[in-house]
Amino acid sequence: MNLFSPLYLRSLTLKNRIVVSPMQQYSANNGIPGNWHLVHLGSRAVGGAGLILTECTAVSPEGLATLNDVGLWNDEQQEAWKNIVDFVHEQDAKIGIQLWHSGGKGSLRHPNRRMKPLSDEEGGWTVKSSSETEINGVIPKELTIVEIHELTKKFADAAVRAVEAGFDTIELHAGHGYLFHQFYSEVINKRQDEYGGSFDNRIRFLVETVREIRKVIPEIMPLLVRISAVDYIDTPEGWTLEDSIALSEVLKENGVDFITASGGGFTNVSKDKVFPGYQVPFAAAIKEKTGILTGAVGMITSAQQAEEIITSGKADLVVMAREHLRDPYFAIHAARELGLETEIPWQYQRAF
């Protein structure tokens, strides 16, 4: 087994173990992906990655973080995504959509305007979360139980649209301080009902959503989940790796096939904790303890580093973000560097 070995997830076959991680582009209008997204995602498919994951894709307008994020709640968005999916498939790559809701981290200006809260005049909206706990200087409203159930349905509806658009897999973004994370971490969740308090209650929203999505997508389609394996907050309320192992076991029992183990979301990570591969041990521990397939993230930047993660069995996929921004053709270059075979688009073969 190496970086260019195939990986099998239900009926899905990935030609190698390299994944383009979801990366926000802040370049959409009305949630509709455009030419930028076609070229951005399409070029990484041309570059040889086995799986391309879209950026966070909101399941409702209120789920956006900024007005320039992508979505999947209407027909126009679905058709735009289908065009991108078709191009990626033409490059012999697979593509998954990352479904998401920002919760209390929404209604923000474009990053070029420092992501400060939007005013009403700018199109801002009231953000909602598990509790009225401050997030980045804003106190969201607490979601009602009826609203939680409605959100679960919106995720399921978006999953149906994803299937109709031709996506090969779906990933739920349940990390980085967004809505699912705002429920399972006690740092934010202060509820006293069936969605707060105990571990089982705090993971309920995510688990119920997983169950509903599994009902509406094909049995042969894999379902992925990205979590924050730790909060990087050393308090009794902070989410821990042990919590993530327990959550991953429950998700596996409910039809999740793969966990990407990231971290953080509510606080800046201390610089002394950030180094090449710093989050890989999270994926390794979850894989070892639960047996579920995992993806490793966290400053993975070289072919040798990615190869070692796979050959040592620490994770099953390497999920790479910034290196794919620097080098859309990372997979082709990695194969050459490692002396391994990989397909090169015929249009580009004269350069290799």
C-alpha cells in the first residue's frame, strides 16, 4: 500500500490516496458556484488528485458564513454544481460535496473586509446556535427543537440534490467551530434539553442528521464526516480526542464510512502546537481505536510526508489544503518524485 494505491469506499474507488481538502473561495453569488469554482476544482482534478472535495457548501441561506459562500438549496445551484461535477469526472477523478451550516459563525463580511459582522443594511441576518454562547464577539440566538429538526431536513434535502448533481460522495462538516461542533462541544453548548448536557445529547443533532441522510442517499454512496478531534481548550468543557473516538464509533454504527480528523475552531491554536503533520496523530488514534477509515490533515506539504502517512498506516487518505493552492498538480509531481506510476492528461504529457 502506498500513496498511489486505490482506496475503496462502498462502491466508490479512488485511484490514489490524495484528497483536495475543502477550501473556501468566497467567490460565489447567491450561493451559486461559477467559473472560478470550475477552474479551481477542475484544475486539481487535471492535476491528478483522487478525490476533490468542494468548499463548505451551505444547506440554507442562513447557513452561509459570508454572502460569497456556495450553497445547495435550490435548482440553480444544483445545475451549476452538476457542470463542475461533470468536468471533474471527465478527468478521471472523483468529487464530493461538503455540506455545512455555519451556525453562530455566520453573517460575516467578505475576508477582504476582515470578516466583521454584516450590518442589516449589508444583508446581515440573525445567527443561531446550540446556545446563547458568545462566538467571535457575537451572541447567537438558541435554536428551538423545531428549528433543529428543520435543519436536519435541510441537510437531507441538500444530500438529495447532491446525488442528483452527480457527486460521488458527501461529507458533513462537523468541525472547525461550525454548527455541529457548536452542539457537541460543551464550550458552546449549554442547553438543558435533549440536545445538551450529556455526551449522547450533545452529539444527537449530528447523529440524527447522519441517519436522515443515509435514508435518502444510495446505499452504495459513502458518507464522510469531518470533525474537530480536539478543541485545543484545556478546560473541563473542552472536546477531547477521547470524545472524538467515542463519537467516531457512534457515527460508524450509523453508516458513516470515513472520518477526517482536524482540530480547533473556537480559539487560535498556540504556535508551539503547529508543525508539519501536527494533526496526523488524531486520525491515527481514531483509526486504531474504532477501525473506521480516516483522513489526515495538518501541514502536509511533501510527497515523502504524504507517502509515509499512508505506508505507515496512520491514515487512509491525506487531505491536503494549502499545498494544493500552491501546486494544483501535486499528485502528478508526487508520483514522479516517488518513482511511482500515475496517469497524466494527454494534453500535458509533452511536459513530463
